[in-house]
Amino acid sequence: MPLEYKHPLYTGCLYEGEVQGLYVQAQVFSEPSSFGIGEGRISRLTVYPNNRKEVVNSLANYERSWHGKLPADSKIRAVVEAAVRQFDHKDVDWEAEASR
């Protein structure tokens, strides 16, 4: 299921929803940025195991860069890739993301 628009933020727009059984929140801008995932439109993205949105339980967190390590789990990567395809219509280059 694609992420659904929730409301505007002071910058960008908030999208959230369930993707492949995980819950996702994304801050998306109208234009790509060097701060976005893959230099795209997603400036912030958090993947949670459920819709309680507890940061301490997040499975992946991107806020202008990856917090901690890149997601290694293939299911979490697939969720991130689905979000990037929805907003930027491209694949995630994980090697490039690792070098950021």
C-alpha cells in the first residue's frame, strides 16, 4: 500500500502508512535535495514495527542521513525502497547510501 498524505509540515508534507506489514512515516519535499535519501525528495523516513510510532523501537531512521547503521534486514530495505520508488521513481543505491 502506498504511503498516504497526512498533513503539511512547516517544510514538506507528512506521509504515513503501512508498507509490507511495517509502519512508515516520511517527510517529503516537492523537490529533490542533497539531504534526501538518494538525493531525492524524502528528507526523513522512519520505519516502525507497528503504528505506535515509538522512536525507541524504530527499525530504521533517516533524517538527512542514516541514524546508526543502514538497515541490513532485507524486509526493512524493501520498505525503504518502496517509499523511494513512490516519491522519486527510482531504486535505492545502497552502496552510495553507505558512503554518505
